[in-house]
Amino acid sequence: MKREKSEALFEKAKKYFPGGVNSPVRAFRSVGGTPLFIQKGKGAHIWDADGNEFIDYCGSWGPLILGHANDKVVNAIKTTVENGSSFGAPTALENELAELILDNNKYIQKIRFVSSGTEAVMSAIRLARGFTKRNKILKFEGCYHGHSDSLLVKAGSGLVTFGNTSSAGVPESFVNETIVVALDNEAAVKQAFADFKDQIACVIIEPIPANNGLLLQRKEFLQFLRLICTENKTLLLFDEVISGFRVRFDGAAGYYGIQPDIITYGKIIGGGLPVGMYGASVEIMSHISPEGNVYQAGTLSGNPVAMAAGIAQLTECLKPDFYKKLEEHTQFLIKEIFKNANTPNSNLKIYSVGSIFWIAFTDKEHIRSAEEIDADSMKYFRILHKELLERGIYLGPSGYEVGFVCEAHTKEDLIATAKAFAEALEIAMR
Ligand SMILES: *Cc1c(COP(=O)(O)O)cnc(C)c1O
């Protein structure tokens, strides 16, 4: 496979950007080699600068549930941008996307659009603190909630990929307000509530943790969190930036049937353009400025072009059996992989929910917390990733990241992937 153009572009990029990239995991450091510079995408396929074609399971890390350059999304963007790209004044498109979301999600009543997942979570935390008049937050080890200061403590995603789970540049006084406990550990949560009685503003969790492997939680654990938060007048915050509109239209809240107090969204909501959102009850949201005294603003918030892309994408998601089909395709892919794989003792596991899957090498039936992941097993992923690339299959370049099946993956794509997977796996296990 030719890599010359990507290599030249990367050399140049290294002069401009730290590590040659504008977001760390893109750098391929954990899998080795040069990141591919992508030229175009259509459906489930992408092409790099050297003209190599790949079946893509990264999907821009989740947003592209319809695949690349979906005609309806592209047309919505084009017709909207022709009338201007931003006004700093309200547009009808914001109402339209809000209506589409709120009519189909009973877990939130009022929302605020922002421009990224990070911003959504950062704002939601401020809201929780403003609402409860408490400072501390409780998060879980391995859950990633974007890169705002108080949340970069024992987070997943790029941090775990590079072996440091917290970030420099975060003042200790901030870290002191963040309590971190292991997932799936009720005793630790109870202890934290006892130690910091009446001080915890919110418990924040990815209800489907998917940034540090796929750490599927027991429903009982999430129900326990709901209960202990209610008992302590602490808000329960579901960070659904990755699970929202992905496992179902109404996300993990709908999947588990649990009512959180605040929910954050991002990724899919913008149809591939930068959009985030947080939502809650009318009462809680009334604390946001200009109604309330929790300040939060954005020059490009509710950007019309991004709203139009979101409306186009979410309209497709609402069609009958959309999620059922995605899940069936994902299960088909996993079955095909195991059917083709001729590698005994590989300890290969593929955990999945809806159209999210995670490839792991372990003998555990379930992995529910970050510390259960065997860091040493990443050596297999590294080879697997490289060999899959050689065979035209693109996975996110980290064994801690999940993959996504999108609507545009055809049966042929999935079958081809399973075949390539079997070959790559055999090499990884040598
Ligand atoms: C991706 C993600 C974020 C951050 O969103 P950005 O748009 O990258 O800022 C926050 N929380 C979760 C659960 C995510 O998956």
C-alpha cells in the first residue's frame, strides 16, 4: 500500500501542530506508523491522499451514523449555507431541531445547543453546581467527558491511549473538587457520599462507557446511582455524547429506562458538523442565563448550517426500524468475524451494544471497569490494526476506542471486513 502522500503531509503537519495533529488520538502513536490523511468519504468508505480505499468503522469517532457525505445531509448543508452561515441571532432551524429531539425523547424538556461535546458537559456541570449550590462532582474512572479541567481526571479516550489518565495543567484545587471512583462499585460510591455529605453537586457517568473500551454497566448499577443521587439531592448527569442517538434515538436513558436529571449530547446530533447540547427538566434549565444566573453562551451556538445537518441526519434516524437494522448489521458483522476466524486461543472478544462494538483480547466474559482491561493485550490490537489497514479496513487507531457500524455499511462490506479480520487476527496471534 502506498503511503507517500500521507507521509509527506504528516511531515508538514508536524511543523504546524503538536504531534502533527489537532486531536491526539489521530496521531497513530499507540498503533505505530503514519496517520492516513483522508481525502474523501462516501457512505461507509473513505479514501486517503494516496488513493487507498477503506471500509471505515471510525465514522469520525461516532457522529456519522449515516456514513460519509450522506446525500440528504449534504443537500441540507448546501441549501442552508447559501443563505448565510451564521447570524448570531436566532433562526427557525434551532426550533426545528429542538422539536425533532424533544418530541422523541421524554427524558428532557428543555435544551441548550452548544458547539461540542466538551462544551455540553462543561456547561452541564456548571448548571449542576449552580442548581445545587454545591461544588464537588463524582465521576468514574475510565469515563471520558471531554477535555474541560475538572473532568480530565482518570479519563479515558486519548489519555488512556497514551498511558496517563490525568492531564497536566489542571490545578490541584480543581482536581480536589472531582471525586473519582471505579465503575460498577456501589460500595465506593456509598463511601464517597458518606465522606462528602451534602457536598456532591452531581454524579456524572457515561451510562454506556465507550471511551475506554466498552464497559457495559449492569442496569442495577445505574439504578443504584439514580437512587443514591435522589436520596442525597445530588443531580444524576448522563453524558450521552457518544450513546445519544446511537443505541436508540433517546439514547441510554431510553435503553435502560432511567431518568437522569441532566443529559449531554454531541457527535451524532450535528450530522458531522460541530454541535453539542445539554438538556434537563424545565425547572433545572430555568437556571441557565438569561432566565437564570448560570452563565453560558456561544458565538456559533445553534449555528444554522450545523442545525440543518442535524435535522437531516436525525430525520433519518427516526425512520422505522433504523436502529433495529443497525444492530442487526452489527451482530451480523460480529458473527461473520467469529465464523471466519480460525485462530483458537486468541481470546478475542467483541463486546457490543446497538451499533457500537469493541474488540478486546481477554478471557473475561464481561469487562465493567477500566482496571479490568489488560494493558498488555493492546499489543495484539496494534498488529490487528496495522494488518486491517493493509487490507482496506479502517478502525480508530487505539485499542481503547470502540468502532461503529453505520447505516451505509452493506452486507458486502461486512463480509469483506470479516474475511480481512480473520487474516489479520492470524498474524496478530503469531
Ligand atoms: C466525544 C465525547 C465527549 C467530548 O466531545 P467533543 O465533541 O470531542 O468535545 C464527551 N463525552 C463523551 C461521552 C464523548 O464520547
